[in-house]
Amino acid sequence: MDRRLSVVVAVLMVVGVVLFMVQPQPDGKELFRSEGCINCHSFKGEGGEMAPDLTSVTQRRSDEWIRQQIRNSKKHNPDSRMPSFNYLSGRQIDAIIRYLKS
């Protein structure tokens, strides 16, 4: 019985990994728009002017810095008016970063 249970658990783990890997990647451009980033930030000549232009942000800041900024901008600047996007998943934030690198 223990051997059967081990096999079932192993199969379920493999299925879980496969399902995770075949999930479509979030669309960073769509997230940048739907989360409202474009309303305040400009990127490649489009968007708002209330916050910094993000066209070359990935050349000035590391991925980790950008990730922290998205999750909680007050960590870098206590007076920041940028809201926290801590509810976004790591995959979603990575998609936004990939978009900013495009």
C-alpha cells in the first residue's frame, strides 16, 4: 500500500509541475495598462507624466529594485505616491519587468 501511495504522490507532483510550466505567461504590456501604470508613467512616448518615464528604467535599476518598487514603493521613497501592487504575483511582476526591457 505504501508503494502505491508513493507512486500516486509522485505522479501528482509531476502533473502539477507540468501544469505550472504550461501556464501562459502573463502579458506585461497588458498588465502595465490594466494595473494603471500607464496612467502615471510614460513608456516609449506613451502614458502619463505624473511619475517618472520608465523607458530606460531597466538600464538604471536592477530587476530586484524594480520588483521591490512595484511591491512597495515607499521602501525606496517614504514620500512616494505610488500605490503598492503587492497583490501581483511574482509571475505578473516579472512580466511587467520583461515588458519594460522590450
